[in-house]
Amino acid sequence: MKKAEILEGSMAVALAVKSCKPGVISAYPISPQTHIVEYLAKMVASGELKSEYVVADSEFSAASIIYGASAAGVRSYTASSSQGLLLMTEVIYNAAGTRLPMVFTGVNRAISAPISIQVDHQDTLSLRDSGLIQFYVENGQEAYDAHIQAFRLAEDSEILLPTMICMDGWVLTHGYEPVELIDQELIDTFLSPYHPIHYLDPENPLTFGSYAEDDILMELKYMIQAAMDQAKKKIVEIASEFHRITGHSGMRLVETYRTEGAEVLLMGMGSMVGTMKEAVDRMREDGIAVGLIKVCCYRPFPSEAIFESCNGARAVAVLDQGFSMGSEGPLSLDVKAALSNLKTPAVFSFITGLAGREVTIETIQRITSTVRKGIDSDQIIRGSQWVDLNQSIL
Amino acid sequence: MPERDEQELFARGHRACPGCGEAIATRWILKATGRNVIIVSPTGCLETFTSPYMFSPWRVPWIHPLFENGAAVASGIEAALKHKGRQEIRVVVIGGDGATFDIGIGGLSGMFERGHRVVYICYDNEAYMNTGNQRCSSTPLFASTTTEPAGRLFPGKNRPKKDMASIAIAHGIDYVATTSVAYPKDLFNKVQKALTMIGPSYIQVHTPCVGGWGYPSEKTVEIGRLAVESGLVPLFEWQEGRIVNFHKIRKKVPVTDYLKPQKRYSHLFAEDRGKAELECLQAMADRNIERFGLAGLSGSSTTEADTA
């Protein structure tokens, strides 16, 4: 294994994408995604990366351009954030329905209004129903490794779905961390060139994007869900092969941290999990039986893995960095559904870290203590608790 | 040109209305492209009547993405073909006026500006016909649509048609042409010429619509010819910074000959109410004829034989 280099998160992603040799890259600038696509543009300009780089006139066009490239049978990639991801949404649904395995980096950022360039998960969470496979990464190394595996998963003939690696804006894209890179030779062993079965080809003229009604549309939508279910198995297989070939840890559906004998389990996604782990260590030192579940794969939602990991705990505290207005934290809704057949644990939903509001070790400790008090009272828990709201503004 | 249906790249059996101008245009477009092509059709009539799941009249690779992204998807296909070294395969968009003039104009401008080798063909039936004749920026002055209907207070559309060809020209692309379903040889020639360009090209095909315009289904070609011969729809080619060719009008007809058979203009002929509007449309046609020098037989790009 090679020595780790100190890399900016955006550079780690650009290097991962470069090593996967996409034939077409298209992008439109938006903070905090910009560094990734700037690095890739530089690699193409210098001849290091032999891709067609199409500078788009909007995120909607960027997604459409890689949709066209993918339909023509070429590996394709784009990255965006926030409003850009919302603008891509129509294309993302369409790509899932057309079964085109485009790979995206979703650099997390709040959604307007009010406008903010700071990180939360509202943008990518809003894509949850589209048929897009989504991973959330904790650090630069995970971002690097996940992108390489994403192409393999998306393009698997049993999957064929658009796939997005979600990474926290600024914290992960602009932070410098040690990242261990993989030799190109090993990546080439892991990821073959893309040769789809169906693509736009005059020698075998096929019709894509047909009109469907009640006799077939339900079946076609069901097949997307079947591929999502299949992806849960594929992810494990692909991760194990990735580990065997490269020595790096493969992607996971969920990661558990100090869950043995835990009474309270904390659950979250993205870079905030790093702080949560630190908080768990401190609380364990104080004799509090607390553990952590990191949700790595959000779509398909790993209900079975969550069910297994949570069974036995008294309470789960889900920390969402986004919200389903009129309802609850989106992650907490999925967790509640996954655990609905169990009497315990009770699921507590917390809304934290919107627009980059800092979630400290103390925040996590306070959340944990709220939950521990909550278990002992017989109150029925409904809705989400918004953490540390400034009451003087409300 | 192939005669028998088996040799047609746009097969029969699709679900277009009888007399559909788009179906005629598409058949001739594919005669011009041949097999070595990928067609992109943004959402519209053409997509609806050609792609009921499990059926397809397309004997060439065809994709329908969304309403507003035909040009961007074509850009991506062209980039992919470049990456694969398959640039002999040509990329052609066939989109309606709604997809082109209105909802997709941003992406179309982007494709033009980036200089993709894409032939963008707009079949222009002058309103949202797939959903039943709603107003578009392509709708001509005083035409009645369901969303800007003629009524006691309004004589139909209150603004002139957007000049999309000039917008294409302003991008400085390789080739811009207007043509009509009523002149299939002209359409065929212009598509073939566009296919020889290295960069983007734009062809706007005036395409009468039986249902939306309200005329008998056997009159599509006749209506199309009257539009051109009245001077309301000038047919031209633009290349290298100038207009290089006009379709000359053989026998000028008054605009009323074109307008009167169409239900969308019937309010202009009810009693005396449309007199001022008709005068205005006639003046518009006369201005076109003068501005483009459409009168007279010399320099005609089409011949007597070029009739449908």
C-alpha cells in the first residue's frame, strides 16, 4: 500500500474520477462543488485525462449532457451542489427510469431560501425518491474510495442506476486530509472499461424513452425498486472485491461503532459522524452505554442492517441535517419504518447542523442525555426536536 | 430514394393524426439522414405518437429524454461519439416549437455556443399541439389558442411570432435554414446540407397541424404552400454571415387565402371584426416579400417538380 498524501478533498475526488477514465464529463460551477470540476478540467487540458469535458450552460444541461453520453454507451460523470442538484432533479429521475448509470458527486449545501453556501443535507436528501443510489461519506479517504466503487456499482448490468456520492461541502471538499491513493493498475483490475448491453447504436437501432401507460409503467417502476434491492447485495460483493484488489476498505451499508451493550445508539451521516464518534468515546469513558451507527448507504436504505444493529438498544437518536417540511427528519422516518416491528428501541429525531451550524461534542452529549431522560419517561415521542434553536429569534 | 416501406427508416403504423405534417417531415428527414444517425426527440407530439411502449416506427437509434433538454442530450451523445472515435455517426434533434422556442431555448443556446456537430430540426406547428393548441412564443400574431383565445376583448395572440431563426443566426452557427413540409425536396436538401456542416446547424420546418389549426386533413400540403406563397413564412438559407438563398414566390397569394381555411383565424373573418388585423397581417407579408426580395421566379431554390 502507498503512503498517504495530504490532499484537498476535492482533489481526492478528482483523482478518483480520473482513475475511472470517464469518457464524458460535464459540469456547471456552483460552490462548494467547483474545485472538483476545476481540477478535472485541468487534467483534461493537460492531456492527463482523455475525456470529453463539456462546459454546460446550466446544471440541468450538465446532467442532460452526461445522460446523452451514457445513453450513447460512454462512462459519464458530473458534480453539483444545492440549487444545482435541484435543477438536475428532473434529469436524475429520468436517468433512473431510462436505467443510465451516470455517476454524480453531490457536494452537500443548504437549499435556498434563505440562500446559504454552507453545508447541510437538504439538497441530496430531496433526491431520495428518484431512483438514485446514494452514499454519504465521512472523510476524504471514503470519498476517494467510494467514487471508484460507485462506477462499478452503477454500471453493473443487474443495477444500471445513477449513483451519487454525497460529501459535505467545505468540510470535506476544501479540507486537507491524508488520503491513500490506489495504483492505476489495481483500479484497472477492479473497474473494467464500460461496455453496456444497450446503447444508441446505428448498427443495432433501439428506441429509448418510450411512452408508457397503466399496462407497463408499474412494472417498469417496480424493476427500479428490484434493482435497488439487488444493489444491497451487490454493494457487499463489490466492496469485498475492492478490498481484495486494493487493500482499501470497501463501502458499507452501515458502519457500527462501539455498539456492544449500548443502551442508546446515535445515528447520522456524513462528516458529522467524526464528531459523533469522539463524543461516544468520551461518554463511554464516563460509563454511559452509548454507541453509534453511521448510515453510509441512504438509497437503497439498508433497513435490514439497521434492524439488526439496533435490536437490543433501548433508544436510537437520529441526527438529520435536513428536514421534510410538514413531517420529520428524513433519515429518522426511514429508521422508524425499519424498526416499526420492534417495541424497542424508541426512535428520537433531532434536527442539527443546518447551513453548517456547528455540531460539537457537547451538542452530541446533550442530545444523548435528552434521550436517556426520554427513555425513562412514558411520554410518546412524536416529530423532531430542533437542537439549540435561538428562542429569541422565533 | 427508397420507395417501399421496408426501406423507409420511419416505418408506417405510428399513431399520428391523419394528415399530420410532422409525420411527413420526419419521413423526409430520415430519407436525408440515412441509417448512420442517432435521433433525439424531446417531449412533444412526435415522441407521443411514435413511442407507445413496445412499439416503434424508428428504424434508427432514437431517444426521448425530457421536454427541455433535447439539445443538451444531443451534445452529450456527440461528445460520447467523439470519445469513441465514431464521428461518422451524425446526431440529429427533431423537436417541436414548444421544446425549441420556449422551454428548451436555454439548452439549445448552450449547444449552439459550444459548437457541437448537431443538426437541430424544429418542426414548427406554432403552438403546443400535443396538449391541444396552447399558446407558444412560436404562435403567430392573431392566431387563437386555448390559452390566449380570441374573444370579445382580444383578437387571439397579441404578440408576433418569436424570430427563432434570427436567434440561431445570432449564435454564428454553421447553417440556418427555414423550410416547409409543403416543399419536401427543399426540406430534404436542407437537411442533407446541414449534415455536411462541422458545427451546429438549425432548420425550422413550418409544419401545418390538422387538429390545432383546424383544417381538413387532406389540406396539410396546400395550407403549407399558401403560408409560403403569401409571404408570411419566408424560406431561406443562411451561411457564413449572410442569407445565401431564398425560396422565391411563384405566384403571390393574399394572406386571406392562407388564413381563411384555418379555424384558428376564423374570428378574423366573423363579420367585419378582423379587418384591421387582416390588414396588419397582409402588411407583414408584404414587408417580408420586400425585405427578403421574395417576389419573382429567378433564383428559386425549388422547382415546379418540387411538390408533394
